[in-house]
Amino acid sequence: MSAPAFKEWAVIVRALLEGEQIVDVRKGGLREAKQGNGRRHFAVHANRFWLYPTSEHQQPELLKDAYRHTIELSPGSPVGESIRIDGWADVVGVARVTEPDLLAKLDSKLIWTLDYAESRLKWKQRDPLWILALRVHRLHEHLVVPWRDDYGGCTSWVPVEGLPEDPASLPSVPALSDEAFDARLQGVVNELPDGLTEPEVVGAT
């Protein structure tokens, strides 16, 4: 199965590619695929995926002060224009958070403000907030693919056409060294009572 693209704010994709952040938090957008219970909520669709930077919804005031200027460095892919892909990620572990105090322990791992991260937690309160620990790689040469109308809207996973099936088939370099990544990952695990677990991939056989 071809790797899908994971749609996220361009400023967050930049932070992942620069090694400034190794986790993402996700509740899922309004266009998430329906799951077995008929509800639309987030699920992991692939252990490996392309990073799709979008300009939709990102706002500087939702970032910590030290990172607000990076919006100017992260224009992303505006709706209707070609999509630039600079990297990909493997999911190395997941956790589900339901309590604000636990999310607060992860505050130093995110470039979002804590208030904004908590707003993601509060949205669709019946669903947990997913914590995705990601091993990110930067491509040696970026890719550009055409926009399609069905790529728009609030959704996490996009089957972008024109990308290789396996991101690892292209020359790339890890965003962090093995030692640096392992240390950062341990820092995340230390803040989670149950640590990280292997993701259950929806549709995997």
C-alpha cells in the first residue's frame, strides 16, 4: 500500500523536520473517515507517511513566542496550489491523553501554546487526544505534486497522487541523530504514565 500524506500546519512540519519537535497531537478533522462505530475520529492509517505542510488554519498567536516568527519561514501549501513535500515520518509510538494535567507535562515538547494544545484536547471531548511520537526524515531533494480538490478541508490523511509508494526509497537524512532522538523520545516516555504503545493501523492486514 502506498504511503499516505499526513496533513499538518506547515510550521509544525518545519519543527518536525528541524528536530525541534518529535511529537504531534491530533484529534482529527471534520472530514476524518468514519470508523467502525460510524463516528468520525482520528486513527492511525499508516506507520510511515509523507509530511504534507498546509497553510490552512495556522496562526502565529497559537504558537509559543519563540516560534511565532517561523510562520514566515513556513508558508506551506495554500489551497489550490502545488504541494511541496520536504520529508516523511515513521510512527514509533502512540499514547492517548484525556487529562489536562498530563498534557501539561508534555508542554515543553510542543511549539504550540499550552492553551491551544488544551483546546485540541477539549474539542470532541468523548475522544482522547492522540500523541504521536515520530521519527522524521528530511529528503535530500524536495518533491512537488499537483493540487487536487479532494486534498482540501480538515482531514488528517490524504492519498496524494504522484509520490513514490515508500518514502524511504528516496535519499533522506534523519532530522535528529539516533542518540539525540532516543534521548528526546525517552523524555516523552517519562511524562506518560503508561509510556508509548505500538500504533494499531486502521486497514492493516
